[in-house]
Amino acid sequence: MIPLRSNIVCKRFPVVTLSLIVVNSLVFIYETLLLPDRIGVFINTYGFIPERIFQPVGLFEKIVPVFSSMFLHSDIFHLVGNMLYLWIFGCNVEDRLGRFKILVFYVLTGIIAGFVDFITGMHSLIPSIGASGAIS
């Protein structure tokens, strides 16, 4: 069953939640505007690849994808699914935590998801992308 709404009414407008949805959507639009042969390069550059930690690459190539991978999505269904859950539950979480703390929470849970991905597949060469870890 896919939830379509929450029964809990938000007390204030979810600025950060909506901003995260807009940023994720804009990054996806940018991805779709890339030439087909550039999409793979973009995903491999900004998606989190656990094996990259062991490779002799710069700090930028190791750290930035931990953050940028939270905003990449493989297709429209991946994006819509993640943003639907963010919209439904983000408003209530933002009410409870506050605007600054939900942003910190989103980033920290996304980092934790990347760490779990690293621990469970240290030598994987498959880019990990999506906001699922940060949202769930």
C-alpha cells in the first residue's frame, strides 16, 4: 500500500521539505537534459561508489559523492516515489524538529545510508544514488 497523505495536519508551511523536493527535482531535470553518453559519467562522478574509497583518487572524489548521491535518481519513478514519501512525512518531521534540524537530519541519515552501503558492499563499483536512505 502506498500512502498518499498523512492524517496529521502540519502546523506551518514545510519550507525545508519543499526545498529538498525542489532541489532533488531540479537535479533530476538536469540529469535528463544531459546527452545519453554523459548521464553515465555524471552518475559515476556524483553517485557514491564504495570501491572509490580504496582507490587513489582525490578527497573530492571520495567525499562529495557521499552528499551529492542523495540528490540523484535513476528514473522518474525513483524520484516520484522518494519525493512522495518526503512530502507526506517530511512536513510532520519538520514540524517536530524544526527547519534547521530537519535539514541536518536529512544529510546525516543520507550519510549513514552511504556508510551502511559501504559496509555491506565495500568493493562494489555500482553507484549508489537516491534520497531513499535520507528519507527512510
